[in-house]
Amino acid sequence: MSATSPARAPRRPRMNPKAAVGVVFVAALFMSIMDTTIVNVALPAIGRDFGTDPAGVGVINVGYLVSLAVFVPLSGWLGDRLGTRRVFLASLALFTLASLLCGVAGSLTALTLARILQGAAGGLLTPVGMTMLFHAFPQEERMRATRVLMLPTAVAPAAGPVLGGWLVDGWSWHWVFIVNLPVGLAALVFGLLFLPDYRAERAGRFDAAGFLLSAAGFGAAMYALSEGASEGWGSARILAAALGGVLALAALVAVELRRPEPMLDLRLFRDRIFRTTNLLSLFSGAAFLGMLYLFPLLMQDALGMDALHSGLMIFPEALGVMLASQIAGRLYPRFGPRRLLAAGATVVAAALAVMATIGPDSNLWAVRALLFVCGFAMAHVFMPSQTAAFATIPVASTGAASTLYNAQRQLGSALGVAVLGTVLTAVGPFAADASGTPVANLTAYRAAFLTAAGLALLAAVIALRVRDADAAATMRPGPVSGGTGPGDAAAGTEGAVPSGSAAEGPSGPARKAAGRA
């Protein structure tokens, strides 16, 4: 009997579990990811409404990010213990409710508390949803599963500033939160009707020490990374948070490696391809998401563009990711992850280096084309790395592996913003002209973009250590039917022991990949 299997639940209308999980997860993930960018546009209006300066109103974002980091480690155990369906739908309901509370908040304190609640729900949504997705899709269809994630991953960060600017200008800041309600409620009803359930036969005891150390470590680290660049790395508060986070995470490693049933199964990093792809994803994500933070600042603060138009400028990146997601899925079984990852990360590094030349005289269509290329290349990093990462992970450990992968992804995002923000601040985004008037210092932006290029180049070097043979189980061609027939639905419902698991060994195209590696 498999270690993980769909749990018995009341009879619900039947639907292909791959489609059910995909629809609900995409809606929830889109809402969660967009929420991290759409709010940035509304911060000035929120500050004016509550009589708070921009530095003070930033607490609503910090509270969200810290809460997110605290609850990600808990997601794997909760999914195994209570079932993925129950935890995911409860988190989705909580996120939707918290969005409503944010939208009707009458004070900065109430808004901050509601954002913390939102972060707690978001910290559970993504890892549990990814666990469901990888249970529903067998190994040879993991690239299709990863393609499902490309829509929210690519479009949401770019759509956030555009939609946020339109809502704030045409309505009010309250609507950047209220807009989540129809999406959340529709996904919740759909999930209650169709979402399958997966749970471990034995979840293990709750690891209180692991949870407390991970909450303290990830929470403090996220706070330091989020605020270090703006507040100053030498400030007592940032230094205390950074030191406390490092010490808590070091203690977490020591404690978890000694526990038979840890909250975070760090032993999974002994798996070569899981370890390598996580490290690659950390640096490539830092480069890419750091660019998404830096580019609007360049457009608005240095080149004088408004928020709405700077958001539209970055949208070709999302188009590049979406187009490439259709191509990368077809190239993956033929070429394997190693070459796609190395080529994709190298092109991203080159594109980011060229972005360092953007200035007032730059052709905007050329800039849009550059962003398209960056997104197109990044899809060849996102999709293969996420697919290959879980290739040799035992089915029973999918939830734990998803937790680690998403914790790394959150830290990578914060790392990119922290590093590029620090470079920008250190060089100085503004300088004085001959009359003493502050003007944009493009040298600071050039240094930051070149730093992002360096992070992407480091990811390309790490990609060379990926072995196609380790990912062989994910390189088999999937069903031609596209997953709509009854047999395909049954395979997705079983989901607990995916055909093509690592234990079966490579065959067919996978053997060829192993030979090439």
C-alpha cells in the first residue's frame, strides 16, 4: 500500500483531479502572488488616508512577508495530518476573509493585523497546493503540472502594479484587497465541489521545537531582508533580527537532523538533484524577482514614468514566460533539464546586463523586447528546475519537499530585493546636479542590474551540476490524450504512487537521457 493516498471523503461531483487541482491552485496562487505586488502601488494612498509617512505604512507589507515565512514550514505537517484538501480550502477561506478585513480596515493597526492573517493563509496555500498538484500528476507529466504554475507565476507579478494603479486611481486603495473576494469565493466553491484529498497514512508527531525555531528563524530573516536595504544594515534592529534569524536557523538545522520526525525534513537535501535545483532556484529567483522590484523604480523614480505605465512596460516579461512555457515543456524530454537550465540562466544574465544600459534616450520598444527575452529565458529555468527538483523524492515525502522548496523560494525573493536594494542605496539612487537639485543617479541602477546579472550567472554555473539521469523519471512522454479520458483521470486520482517513480528506473527516452548525462 502506498504511503500517501487520496483520503475518503463525502461523495462529490466527479471531475478529473488534474483539472480540479489545476483550476483551484492557479486561482489561489494568482491571488496570493499578485497580492505581494498590487499593494505596493496602494501604499502612498494608504499613507495619506491614515496620515502616515511611506516608511510607516510599509509595516503592512513587512507583517505579511514575516507571517508568510513563519507559516510555510508548518504546511507540510498540516497537509499530512489533516489532508491537503481540508488545509488548502481552510487557507483559501482565511485568505479571502483576510482580504475582506483589509478592504474594510479603518486604521493602520487593523490593516496590519489583517495583512498578518493574510500572510499566515498564504504561507499554507502555496506549499499545500503544490503538494496536491504533484500527487495528481504522475512523474512523466510533471512538466505539464509545472506549466500550470506558469500563468500565476508569470502574470501575477506583472499584473499587480497595472491593476493596482487602475483601482487606486479610479476607485480607492480599498479595492486592491476587495478584488480578491470574487476570485477567492469562486475558487472556494469550486474546490468544495471537485477538489480531491491526499494525506499521509501517518503524519508523525507535531515537532514543537522545529516549528518554534523555524518560525523565529525564517520570520527574523525575512524581516531583516525586507527592511535591511531601506532601514540600513547597520541599524540595531536589523542587526538583531539578522543575528537572531541566523542563530535560530542554525539551531533548527542541529535539532531537525536529530529528530526522527522533524517539522522540516532537512535530510531531503541529501538528494542530489533536489539540493542542486533548490540552490539554483534560490539564485535565479533572487535575480529575476529582484529585477521585478528594480525595474519599476528605474522607470518611475529615474525616468519619470507613472505607476500604471511602468507596470505596462514590464508586462512583456509575462508574455515571454507564457510563450516559453509551451516550448520548454516540449524541449524538456528531449534535452533534459541541465542544458535548458544552463542556457536559460545564461540568457537571463545577459538580458539583465543589457538592462544596465537603459537610460532616458533608450527606445522603449527595445526595452520591452528585452523584458520579453528575459521572461522567455526565465521560463526555461523555472519549469525545468521545479520539475526536476521532485524527480527522485519519495511520494510520501512530497509534502515535506514542497515545504522546503517554497521556503527557499520565499527567501530567494527577499534575498533578491535585499541585495539589489542594498546596492542601489550604497551607490545612491539620487545625485545633485550643478545647481544642487537632486537628479536620478543611473549609475546606481546600472550597478544593481549588473548585480542581478551576476546572481543569474551564478545560477547558470550551478545548472551545470544538474544531472539529466537524476531527472530521468520526469522525462518520459506523457499521455497523448492530454489528460481528459477516464483512464487518465483514474491515474490522477491514484496520484500517490506516480507511474514513472524513481524506484521504477529509467526506460525509453529516459535511458537515452541517462546515457547523455
